[in-house]
Amino acid sequence: MRARWLGLFLCLGLMLGVGNLPAHAQMSTVLVLRSAPSSRYPQQGGVLTYTLWVENPASTGVIFRNPSFLLPEGTTLIAWGGFLSGSPQSTLENGRTRLLWQMTRTISAGTSLSANLWVQVDAAHRGGIFSGEWRVEEQTASGYLTVVQEEAAPVLFDAPAPLMEWQVSAVYAPVETEPPSLPLLPGEDSLWVQVTCLSAGQCLEVNLLQGGQTFSLTLQGEGKFEGNISPVSLRSPYHWEHNCVQAEILLEGGQRARRVLFCPYRHQPALRVMDTAHQPLASAQVEVYRLPGFAPGEGMGCPVSGWESLPPVDMDLRAIAEMENPLLSPARAEPPFFNPGFTVRDGTLSLQLERGCYYIRVVKNGCKEGFSPLYGAPPVWQDLPIILSCTRQVYLPFIQR
């Protein structure tokens, strides 16, 4: 009888989690992996440089081993450097090459290590958005656990394809970033898209790729294809390959090519840029700067609330700030992060920032530059006003006598 009750108790304990750590506690790691390409738009047949970082935000040193990188489709390793030592082992995973360095390193508290990879892009690359995968094994109390950056250093290949134009029906117009970005309001989950091949006979078929789905467009004549993306699927943190809209084109001869059209994101205004008459300023250029080594709410300020009543950041702090790298992934800012970015027609801009100290610089033709207060993130700004002093142009009638 005692054995039966003991067995029942153990069974209930397993069901309720008694005597077991939560899954997130068992899988806890501290290292942060980041990456950046040398260019968002590498050339076919050209050389692309990846910079890879391992960051340790903890207050103690951390041991890691076996760094590896899964190369994007259509690229070949040329050379490597930085903390990566020795020759990598090379294996194939679904047609892509994984590079593994068998090594162990210790990274000191509050520091980072960097490495570089130089890769050759195939001369006949089919185009589209491609990224690597960056991983290390971190030593923890429960053994070595894998830390992964799934979408490492995404890049956009423009394959040779017929000249194309496109239109999209949405509440906001696309923002002229590179590639164009499209703000979507909450609940705006369907998009009508028209793609026109300017050399009509070269495009036999056009499909749109978005959110892991394929949407077929219907030929309307004279090289015009149109259809709907529904539902729009968006991932956060921002995932370029999942979120952006790509056109896949079937060409004469059976080849396929991809072009990135635009990248939608969910618009949640964090900043509102206005003139002194409180009129919104559209297409204002917004730049994000970070103060390295500063923590929110500590030392020289970097407040986490009450920004509306604070003066703009002073010149001494601006002198030591760094413009945040728009190619960094995962970005410290999103969605999707362009630096500079541009306000939409109502003068607003979406911006979510990783923990740190930042300020914003805003530039607009005909206006004096403006600066935000020093900002400690998180929390997230909501409609923080930035006022620019602008010159109003007055046009007088010309009277010929």
C-alpha cells in the first residue's frame, strides 16, 4: 500500500512540476549573439563580410565553446578572423554549409568578442532575402546549452530580373527607406498588391512570398499581376525573411528570380515630430544614437520616465554617443530598424529600443535640427513630442507691369 501511495505521489508530482525546475530555469543562458553584414545589398559574384559578436552582459565571466555559422544559400567561405582559431569543420545541412570551430573561450564580464567571415556570393544567385545562423554552446550549471541567433546578418540580393513596378493598397503609404517599409495599423491584416513587369513577355508568373506563405497573383494583361496577401503575418523581434514581401518571378526559360518589394511592420507611434504650430512634419529624418556604457536610471541621468518635461540632451553627451548600426541583428531598435528612419504623414514614427541609453536627432529641410531628452529604455516611448522650429515660406504674387 505504501508503495502504491508513493507511486501516486510521484506521478502527481511530475504532473504538477513538484521537485522540478521550470523549463526556462533549466534553459537559462546569459550570452547574447549579434551579427552584421558589410552591406545590406551585396553584389552577385562579390565578396561579403560578416562580423559576429558574442556579448556577455553578466557580472561574471562565462565559458563558451564550438562557435558555428550556417552560411546563407549561394555563398562560399573565403577566409575568417578574430577570435575564431583553427580551421573549421564543414558539413551540409539542407544544401547549406555549416562551419564549426572546435574551440573553447572565456569571455570576461561586461565585454564582447568579435570575429569576421569573408564569403563569396554566387554569380548566379537567384536573389531575395538570405541570412545565416550563428550559434555557440554556453557553459551553465546544468551543462553546456546552445545559444542561437536564427536570423543572423540578413542581406538582400537583387537578382537580374525584368524591370518591375509595384503598388500596394494600405492606410499609410510606403516609407522611402531601403528597402521600402510599410506601416500597418493594428487590425490591418490584408493587402492588395499589383506588380507590373515592364518587359511584359519576360514574366510568365509572379507569386508573393510573405510570412512563410505563397500568394499567387493573377495576370491582368500587359505584364500586370495583382492579388491579395491575407492574412499578413508579422514576427517580433523583427524577422526580415518572414515579414518582408518578396516577388518570385518565373522567367522565360524556366528560371526563377526573387525581388524584395517592401517590408511591412505594425505601426505603434513612439515619437511625434511637429513644428512650433503643432502641425505634423512628414518625412522628417530620425536618427537614433546610443551612449555606450550607460545604464538606464543610473549615473548621469538616463531617466526612465518624465521625458516630456526634460530638456534636450546636452552637447557633452552627444559628443560621446554612437549612431546605432542599422545593419546589426538582432537590432537594438525596431521595427524594422532603419537609421535614419522617416516619419509618416501624421509626423509619427514607430520605435522600440532595447535596454540602454539613447537620444533622437530629427532633421527636416527648412527646420532647425531637434533633439530628444536622454532616454533610458525600457519602457517604450508613447507619442513623445519633438518640436522643430521651421521657416514658413511665403509666396508673393508676381505682377508684371
